[in-house]
Amino acid sequence: MRKPLLSLVAALGLAACATEPMMGPPPPPSGHAAAAIPANIAAALSDPSRPAADMVRDNDRHPGEVLAFAGVKPGAKVADLIPGGGYFTRIFAKAVGPKGRVYAYVPDELTKLANREPTVNAVARDPAYSNVKVVLNTLPNFAAPEKLDLVFTAQNYHDMHDKFMGPADLSVVNRQIFKALKPGGVYLVIDHSAEPGSGLRNTEDLHRIDSAVVKSEVTAAGFIFEGESKVLRRSADPRTANVYDPSIRGKTDQFVYKFRKPASAR
């Protein structure tokens, strides 16, 4: 989760059907010495429409390497699942360009909790991001108006297991994501790492999840695990502190997992 549960409401307030995917061949798993960032992604990162506060966060979040790992190309159709204030939404919008589309999917579980409109609505209303559309629906009903090349969620997967989200039935959610993607489409999951073997023990208190659980749940929905980018790995994180603890905040160990819908699937 991008903010603790008690500040979630405030964060929210402030805060097509081709048969072949648009994602293109992915680069190898990246590390801090990542391959060159494709031109469309580099242009998105330097776009003057981005808030300065977002650009400051780029050093920690490595969005260029993350989007390159996902293989985002001009014209792609992307869902940003639980977009928060739209940090990645804005980058996707410029990276996919005017022929692409970004669906900022906000679970209605969050809008009811916040009792106000999602922050990302401001992005969709901005003429600089005319290819962004906000979708409000529940997590189990995840869908988009057209088939997608990429479903992306960052630091949110663990939240879906928490009480304030229902909790959601992830077997249903992941099957819906599978259904929403084009054959060969990508599902990219970023989250804070919990201790190996901890399962779902720390989703509520530490806002972390065991990466093995994510891999197991997503592949059970029919996805193929294609690899990991290590660009957000931080070996100094003991994985035992709340991600908002001042000793570790902004320096947590995070996994970046890429899953692909088989090209033969429909």
C-alpha cells in the first residue's frame, strides 16, 4: 500500500481487441545497471506535464527500468490497477502515446472508504492526459472496455488480502485480470517483500507480502511466470519492519514480477 490505512482516505482525496499484444519482446531482467531506456519511455519521464514531486521520486522508484521490463510500447492499452495519485498513470499515458490508452482502475472498495472521488480523476481531466480513463468498479469485477496489453499494480497486491478490501478473493481477481488481457499480455506486480515463508502474515501490520504467495496465486490463474527485475531489490532491508517505519521507508526490498498470459489463451 502506498500509505498506511489511516492515511488512505487522505491519499485518495489528494491523491480494443486485437489478437496480438502490443508489448513487444521484453528486455532481460534488469538491475541497477539496466539496459538503455526505450525512447518512448524516456520521453514520458522527461515530459514537462509531470509534477516536480513525481520526478523527485524517480530515483527511488526506477520507473524507466520498470516500464522497459514490462515492454511498454507506443499504442499499448494499459490498466493501472489501484493508481493512487497517478504517479505511474501519467508515465504510462505519455509512454503509450495518443494511439494508446490508460485505464486507471480504482476499486470501489476504496472510494466507499474515502467517501470522495479518487485523486487520479484530476489526471484524467487534464488535457495533457487525454488518453487516460478512470474505471470505478469492485476488485472482483475487474475489467476494461477493451483487451489490454498490460495490467500493472505497484505496492498494492498485499492490500487486496486485507480486511478493508473485503478481503478480495485473489483467485477471482487474478482470473479477471487474465481474462482482460490480450493473448500474450503482461501482468506486472511490484510489492514490498516480506520474510520468506511468511505467507500472508504481514500484509496488515507491515504492509508486506511473501513473494512466493504472489507467484503461486497468479500462476494458479493461468499465467506463466516470465521473470523478475531486480531494480528495486535492496539487500539491506531485513523485511521485518513496517514499510513506513522511518528506518526503512523508501528503502524497502521490493520484487518486480512479470507474468504473461499464454499466446494460445483466449
